Amino acid sequence: MKKGILALFTTFISTLLFAQTVFAFTGDMSINEPNVRFSTSSFLEGNLIRIYASVTNNSEADLLGVVRFQDNGNQINGDQPISLFSAKTDDVFVDWVPGWGSHNIKISVLPWNEENDDPANNTITKVIYIHQDTDHDGTPNDQDDDDDNDGVNDDDDTYPLDNSESADTDGDGVGDNADDDADNDGVPDEHDDLPLDPNESTDTDGDGTGDVSDSDDDNDGVSDNDETNNGSDPLNPDSDGDNINDGSDPFPTNNEEWEDTDADGIGNNTDIDDDNDGFLDIDDDYPLNKGPIVRTDQNSYTVTINKRTSFDASHSFDEDGEIISYKWLIDGKYLKEGQIVNHKFRTLGTHKLALTIKDNHGEERTNEFLVNVVNIRLYTQVAVLIITFILGIIIAQKYLVPEKAKAVKNFFKKSK
């Protein structure tokens, strides 16, 4: 009897405890590991990652609550509300842009009514490692040759993870872009023409070579030493201020002279014959142009009548330009053009030949030549006759005269 009463009591207590347990979790929400996922399996620094969570209603009642996402204890965005029908699920997500390194991601379900909820199944924690990708180019730093994508290879980059800096010229721990005196030469970069060269701070001509190393500081074509010797300013390309560069100015310290056409040491403003052609400027239609020089292959010609003769002006030249035309006038009536011309004279005697050449500035010069036309054939025939006659005399003297003398001598001998 006692055993029956004890068994009945035990059954009653167990039933009561079970009823209390069922009653306690009649509003339970839960989340488990398979119900948490990420939008990618490639976890890179700076990439947006979406975290999804599915919450299950384990009860027969409709339930409300929120899901909270945390990264290393810091909340990601705000709480995400959920609304669950009996025995159903609700999905929520948040967007997350992580930094590199290890991240402890905690997803928690927070029911509005906590009395009937089992807190043991309300939290999931995942540890995620985010690979460093400083420039967010999709290539992790351990595989990227230029981590900060500043165009400087990491091996040559003093600041491989800072795209605003790549060098520290003076080694003071401050990158050149942020350093007011990158080469630590005492001249602030804003006043330093060569801010990365501690030995230079001035580049007068802006050619990239500092004045200390540059042999022509003002880049006027005259070396600093020569300018010092001739009195011009090595730091001013136009020492006399006449708007002519010293390298092109034969008088770099005289602002009243800047040209010397004939290079005689007298400036054109003073020189009365600028081109030194023998014609005074006031009488010279081309005072700054040296006229062409007329020359032929001979100063005078002796030619054969009725025989084609060449006349060559290739020896003519122009000192400050080029010859553009050659005109030959023969006896005032035959005009021929070209550097070399041919002509056949049909009358004996002296003929006139005038050659006019023009240079590329339009100035013309003319020279006249005499051509002596002879009958070379007639002279040759006469010469042959004369030579023949002389040879005849010589032969007669050598052979005929001795024979005649011998005949006369024999004649007298017979007469005796």
C-alpha cells in the first residue's frame, strides 16, 4: 500500500514538473548554426558582406522579437525586427564591411516576451578571419605586389599600405607628401625647386637640374663660366633686357644692339653695311642678305665654232641661304636656265655671256664672261700642213742634199 502511494506521488511530481517545463517555454524562439550564413566565402577587407539569419518559432503562439548582430562586441547596424507565426521562421540580414583580422560575430535573438523563452538557443557565435586587402582590389595583400595601389611596387614603397605616401627621402618617419621639408635641407618644400634633393634647392631654368650641378643655370645656351667672364648674368637668360636670349645675342650686355648680320663685331644698329657685301645699307635693297656669289668653271672661254659647249655654274654659292635660279644670257638674245647649260656658237669672234643667279631671299647677282669662238679645225689643218712642210725640209736636207753633192763630185772626177 505504501509502495503504491509512493509511486502515485512520484508520478504526480513528474507530471507537474513536465507541465511546468512545457508551460515555461511555450513562447520559445531559437536560432542554430545552419541558419546563419554569409553572402560570400571570400572574406576580404573592405568588401561588403551580407549576414543572413533565420529564426524559428518553436511554440504554438505567434511571437515578436529582434535579432542583434555584433562584431567583436560592437553592434552591426540596428536591431532587426522579426515576426513569427506558430512553428514558422523569419529571415533577417545586415550588411557588414569589415576591417582585416579576426572577427567574433555574435547573432542574438531577443524576444519581446522573455518569460516563456529558452535563452539557451538564442545565440550563435562564429569566428571569421578577414584577409587584408588594403586597396580593396580583390587581391589579398599577401598576393598583391602593390597593396595600396599607388603605382609603386611594395618592394620599393616605404609605405606599402598608405596610398598617399610611398617615400620618406630624409628618413624622418614622415612621408614626403606630408613632410614640409622632405629632403631636410632646411628649405621648406614650397620654396624648394628640388624638394627631394638635399644638395639642391634652386633650379633657375626649371630643367630639373639644380643650379649647383647645372653648368647653364638660366638655360640661355651660354655656360655660367662664360657669362661670368663676359659680364652677362648667369641667372638671367636676357641680361640686357632687350628681349633677345643671351645665347642668340652677340651683344648680351648692350640693350641697343642684338644683331650682327655680317659678324664683324659691329651691331646692325651701328653698322652702315650690315651684310658686308660692299653696298651701303641705304643703297642696298637687301641690307641684311649677303648676295649670292657668281662663279663658273672658267673665267673666260675659248670654244670651237659649231661645237656644243657646256657652261657650268656649280661653283656659285650663297653664304646665308641657297641659290634658286640660274639664268644665262648669250650675246644679249639667247636666254637659257639651269646650273649647267649647253650652247653652239655659229660665228667666229668674241661673244658675251652673262650669268644671273638669284638666292632664296630674292637678291640677284650678275657676272659677264667673254667667249672666244675659233675654228679649231682650220687651225689644225694649217698646223698639219706646216708640220708636213717642215718635215719635208728636214728629210730633204738629210737625204737629198747629200746625194746631189755626191753626184756633183763624181761628175768632176770623170771630167778629169
